[in-house]
Amino acid sequence: MFILTKQKKIIVFFLIGASIVGLGVLYYRKAALSPARPKVVETENRTEDETEFVCVDVSGAVWRPGVYRMRYGARVGDVLARAVLRPDADVDAVNRAASLSDGQKIVVPVKGSSLKKGEPALTGKININTATEGELCRLPHIGEVRSRDIVDYRKTHGPFATVEELKKVPGIGKETFRRLRDLVVVE
């Protein structure tokens, strides 16, 4: 028969506890840092009148990114409750009291991300024909130089006719355009 001393029992319990904590940390890191695949999440019954609903795309620091179908008049906070904010979400950068509009995109930034202090998160599509350099800087992979290039292109060539025309701006390649395509609009 194998009998453990009190000291050996403490060591065994410590090793088991450390293993459990280590596995928990690994799981959290994998879940928090792995890119989640967006999915369409149905939240209401489709037999209702379609004009009473809005569809909103939620991404960023949420556990369940995707397209949510919400009742007309719902707020950003309502859809974020369904998308479930991650612990690293910067909720101060999002206006949770704003009303939702159909086709709106809400990007919840991660704490310490590239947003400047006090700058609101991107909560709708940016009109590239009227956006200022500061508004364009809020787009992913668009810094001060690239936003100035977009405004200069617009001044030189007139308003953008289509979103695809954004590819003609110097420095905006296929990959950057792919990331911007769903965040911008031409009105």
C-alpha cells in the first residue's frame, strides 16, 4: 500500500490546482484571441411584418459576432447583450444608448486598441464622399496619411461613384479594400 505524507499530499494538490488554472488560462487565451466565425443569429420570429425589424452586424470584442435581427427601436446595448461582450471589450468606446438602424455595423473595440481616447467606435457605415480625415482614420488599416489620400482623391476627381472606386486611391490595395468594403458607403 502506498501512503503519502502530509507534505507529499500538499504537493500533489498544488500540482493538480496549478494544472487546472493553467488549462483555464490556455482555454481563455484561445477563446479570446482566436477569430470567431460570424454567423447569422435569429432573434425574432420571421412571420412578423419585416418593416418592424432591423438587421445589425456586430463584430469585434464579442463572444457571438454575427448579424442580429432586432425589433425597430432597439438600442445598441440590446444587441450587445445578445452578442455577449468579452472581458477585454472597451464598452466605453461604444454608445450603448444609440438607436439601431437597418444595415448598421457595430464594431466593439478591444481595450487598448488603436482608437484614441474619447473617440467613438465605428457604429455605422462611413460615407466616403462626406467623411472627414478623422472619420476615415477610424476605419481599419487607414491612418492619417491614407485618410488624407482619400480626401485628396475626392477633391481631385470628384465624389466617388461606387465603393469600388476606392481601389484607385494610392496605397489602397486589394486586401485593404476587402477589409473596408463592408464598412463604407457612397451616398
